[in-house]
Amino acid sequence: MQEWIQKEADELLPKLVEWRRDFHRHPELGFQEVRTAGVVAAHLQELGLEVSTGVGKTGVIAMVEPDDPQAGSETVMLRFDMDALPIHEETGLPYASENAGVMHACGHDGHTAIGMGVAQLLTRHRNELPGRVKLVFQPAEEGLGGALAMIEDGALDEPQPAAAYGLHLWSRLPYNQVVVQPGPLWAAADMFTLSVHGKGGHGATPHDTIDATYVACQLVTALQSIVARNVNPSDTAVVTIGSFQSGNAANVISERAELAGTIRSFEQDVRNLLIQRIDEICAGVCQALGATYEFNIQNCVPPTSNSEAGARLMDGVANDVVGAQNVTQIPPMMVGEDMAEFLNRAPGCFVLVGAANPEKGFYSPHHSPTFDFEESVMPTGVALLAEAAFSQLALNQKDGEGADR
């Protein structure tokens, strides 16, 4: 099976590049992927698949199954994210974004193209499938809750998948290296906002004011003590302030400051500690300096954690596709990914695929205005997920036959 999957995946490279560059030229933010979803849906319909659109607002789902599926056959889910980021592209590439201020700076354009390639390959061999494959093209992965929106819209219903698989192209990993591991791969991620309320006034009379900018500066510094002095050194945590907005004029003391940030963790008790200490530090600092505050936490994603069985299956698949020498494990990263929502309901495996090529300049970090990746790695993504689907369904079929006996 592996030989013909890899061969047909390799033959798809020109189309994968064409699709990916089209998506890259026309990036769309989360829940705005109207054009992208339309291109995906049209391709799936051309393949003769029954397609559901508007799932989770702009998501697309299609089912690949034999002409005569066996009663009670299992379903495996493959997921591909479609959204871009609010970043102004600075790559200078001929296929650079034509949508000012929006860019595919994380590889989701490649993921979507890979999904279209997987659909084409699996449809060609649908009568060889020992079950069903649910293809899920997800909107709004970048912190907007696209996975939950699709789940709430029935993405995991009728039929419910036995397992879920997905991948992320990664621009800082060696080309064609595949990271497969059980347990946590990426962290839980939450966003928060802090509004500091003081008393504005003239820049020449600070004694008549409560300077919200000054209070917020103290908070930025004090919040760094949480990881340094409150979290057990054997645990892993991040507290980051990514945005600071205050004031409009040089000679006016601001009455309000807005901070926004993120926390990352793997364990629930660590997450609870981070939230507790942010609130306590804000309360103490603001009370000492005469200000008030509002603290709001937005639950984003739980940890992205692979099941033992899913990682074991995917390890075998990756060994087939890229060779054992290119299959590795890494320390869990503090990146967040809402594939976690699917894995929590349909345990499987999410892998990273190395897409770096420093000699061509493909080594910028994700979410960078100069981000790009080595496109020739996309057939590897197609082969990994197509073979994972076949392998999972064959395993389920074998388990079912054993149960019948």
C-alpha cells in the first residue's frame, strides 16, 4: 500500500503547488474563509463526493467511502485548517498575498492543499477503503475556536469518527523530518485582557492623576514573577504580554491602559495557578497605586495530546513514508492548536512535518511576515494522512473481526 500511496502523492506535487499558491495569494482570516472554502468544496464536488458547507460558519466536510460500504464499518477523520493571519507579508514572492494586511504565515495554505490532494487520492481508491474517511476542512484555527464551532455544528456526528489525524508543516524542522510522539505535543493556550482604570490629567501635574500607563508598566514587570517565582521549576508555563495600549498624546496622562496576553501550560493545576496569580498581582498593584482593573480570560485550546494507539500507528506510517531515520520526537512545545478539541473526542495523532530549506530562505519562524516553506514536502503530508486513514480503518476492521469471532 505504501508504495502506490507515495507514488501517487508525488505525482500530485504540481497540483499541490498550484493550489497552495492560489490560497497564499488570497488569504482569509478566521471565519472569513469564504473563497477558500468555495475552492475546496468545488474540488470535492468535482471528485463526486457529497459535501457539507457552512459547518462551523465556513468549514467544509466531505465523506470518502466505498460504493458499497459494509454495515458498521468505522470512520476515521482527517483535519485540515484553512485560515490566515492578520500580518502584512514581506516575502516578496511572486505568489505573495494580494489581500493587504492578511497573510498565510503559518502554513495553513499548505495544509488545505494537502487536504485536497488527500481527497483526490482517497477518492481514486475509495473502493479499497475498509471504512469511511471524513475530511474536515476547518476555519478559524488561529485562536478563534474554529474546531469547537465545527463540533457544535455536528462535525463529529453521523458518523462519529473512531480516531482523528492531522499534521502541521513546520518551517524550523529539517526537511521531511516527522515528529510523532504519544502524550502532549503542544500546550494549552489561553488569551487574556487587562484593563487598567486610573485618573487622567495634564502631563505637567502628575500629582493630580492616577497614571494608568505607569500602573500598567508595573503590571507587565510584576506578572513575569509568576513563572519565575510561583510555578514549580519542574512544571512548564508561559505568561506573555503581547499588546500594550495607553494614551494618545505626549502631554496627557492616560486614564486607561489595555494589556493583552497569553498563558500556556500543560497541566490544569498550573493553568489555575497562572490565572489566580495574575488576578492577585493585578489586585495588589492596582490597590497600591490607586487604580482599578478588569481581568478577562478567554479559554482557547486544551493541550494537544496524542493517544498511545494513535502515535503507535502514525509512527509506523511515518517510518514507511520518510524512513525511520527521519522520524523523531521533541520536547513538547508551548504552541497552541485547536486540533486538541478533535483529539479529545476522537483520540488519534497530530504530527509535525519538517518543511525547512535554509538554502532557499525557507527558515523564518511561523507567524513571521517573511514566513514560507519548502513546497516539495507537501506530497509527504498527503502520503502520511492517506496511509494513516487506510491503516486506522484496517486496524478497526481487524479488531471488529476479532470481536465477531
